[in-house]
Amino acid sequence: MTNRLQDDTPQPTLWRLIRLSSSCNRDAQALVETVRDALAEVPGSDLEPAVIVETSGSSGYPKSVVLPIGALRASATATAERIGSGSWVLALEPTYVAGLQVLVRSILAGTDPAVIPASFTPEQFFEAAAGLDAPRYTSLVPAQLTRLLDAAARDPAVADCLRGFEAILVGGQALPAAELQRSAALGIRIVRTYGSSETSGGCVYDGVPLAGVSIRVEGGEVQIAGPVLASGYLDDDERTAKAFVTDADGTRWYRTGDTGTFDGTLRVTGRRDNVIVSGGINVSLDRVERVVRTVPGLEAAVVVPVTDARWGQASVIVVEGSGAAVDDALAEARTRVECEIGAPARPRAIVRVERMPLLPSGKPDRVRLREQITTL
């Protein structure tokens, strides 16, 4: 399928929203009205392109994902069926598909979201939530949840606020088990989401696909079908053809590039392209990272590849900030990785960075991290 919007082609309302949002336009009423207009103005088939979301995903390479209005509606409707609907706090940039979906869900529920600044502080979140009627919802990335849980540990009022949410969606990257346990201990309902811009945001909640969404694993790769799929990539037929495949029966599937298993519950194990060859052995850095994050002090660590004179390739653990406890954690991390995966998978070192580079989605920018590590 060709998705071409030339410069002289009338652009959908929501395209303008994305451009304005990139210029820090976060006026709540303006955002809501623009999305509401887009939902109402797109004519004809639900398959007509309505939104172009700029994303680099987990690869770091920019892509322009074309979403039909029907896909956004299908995702928002299925979410409401699963967790309910009501008032939303918009804590994510609306240029990010999860933030965009907060706007769509709010409008379809007949409510206006409470928009907080991009700087995101627990105080701003608390103030926004206090002004909303129940039931209340929000969508966060793990780093935001961690900041809120830290604040809740200091202030019972914040903990009460978080418990007052009907559901808090957390996605964009894997949620560390320790953070899920902290939330459960406080009585906070967390819903882990899985999806991407190509699937109109999260389409699998706590491992279970939303209504209308199908999952299969082909050759170890997770693939997704359903009404939430994007049309493809803007002006990139080759990439579209590789990412979206159609079966003989007409079912269209999105190839996620993730590895995993599915037996009614989806378990994502990593990225197909996040593998190194260390000492002649294939090592999944996603597996290494999951083990490393079980070590106290390394819950938010990121594992990236480096060149190694002995093994050919190896990995290092990247952490933000400094501290002796982090240094002491290296031996424990190496021991745990060796026990669970094998000696070739052991990280070589811990590297500190002043600030973890992030993608607009809140995920660690692994491409920039690799570039930084090579200059150290």
C-alpha cells in the first residue's frame, strides 16, 4: 500500500496537532478540540489516513506511521471495554501514540483530560488528578511510575491519590518486577500494556489481547492482527511491505520484531535484532538486561553491546548517576547472568552516564547510548 501525502495535499486536522505539539503546544482545550475535530471530520471509510505519528520505536531509526481514524477508535473502544472509561490525566506527550490515545479515549468518553506539563513532577500529577471526577485513569511510562511511587513512599496523600485511579496503564518498555511489587503493596492497580505506534498504542493488556486483536508467533516473532493496525509507513512502500504481511485468507499481520510466546497470554522475551555473538555464542541482550535488573541498584539499568578483543562482542551495563553501591553490583550481576544464561553473556563493566538519553516515548535511546559508550 502506498501512503503519500505530498506538500500540496490537504492535511488532516490531527497532522497539524502533531506538528503543533512538537512545538510544545500543550494547551489542554486546544488539544482536545483539535482531536475532536479530527475524529468528526475524517470522511468516508475508517481506513482513510488521519494521523501520522513520528516514531523511532526501539530501533532508533525514524519512521512516519500512518494511522487510520478507525484504528484509533477501535483501540480506544476496546480499552474501554477492558478497563472502563472516565476521566484521564494526560502525562505523556501527545506526539507519542500513548499520549494521543489518552486524548481519543477522553473524547469518546465525553470528558476533557487534565494535561500536565512535559516536565512531569509528582506534584503536577497530584494536582491534575485532584481536579478530575471518578473513575480516573492515566497512562505512564515506567520512569514516571517510579517517580510517583517514590513520592507515595514519602507522602501518604500521594499514595491515596494513586489508589484512587481505576487503572494506571504502564507501557513503552518493560516494567521492572520491583516496581510492580511496590505498586501492589500500596494497593495501586497497574495494567501493563504492550503495543507500538503501528498498533495504535497498547493492544495487549497484562498479556491478554484486547477485543478484536489476534496474536501469533511465527518463527519466534510476535505478530499482531486486528482493526488497530496502521496503514503503513508514509512514503515507504518497501518498509511497509516488510512490516505488514497478508495471509491467503486476507488477514493482515504486523511483524513486531519482538520474540516471545503466546498460549493465550503473551510473553515477550526480547528483540530479534538485539542479539550479539560473544565467543561464538548468540546472546540476547534483552535476557541479560532482565537478569541485571534483578540486582539491587540496577533496576533501571540498560545493557548495550560493545566490541571486545577477546569475545568479539560483549556488553556493558549503563546506569544513570553514580554511587558505590552500583560498583559493588557488577560482581553480583555477572554471577547471576552466568548462572542463568552462561559465561559468554556476562556484562564486562558498569558505565555511568550523567543522564540517560531517552526517546520521545520515554524508552532509553539505545542508539545514542551505544554512540556515547564508544567515545568513553
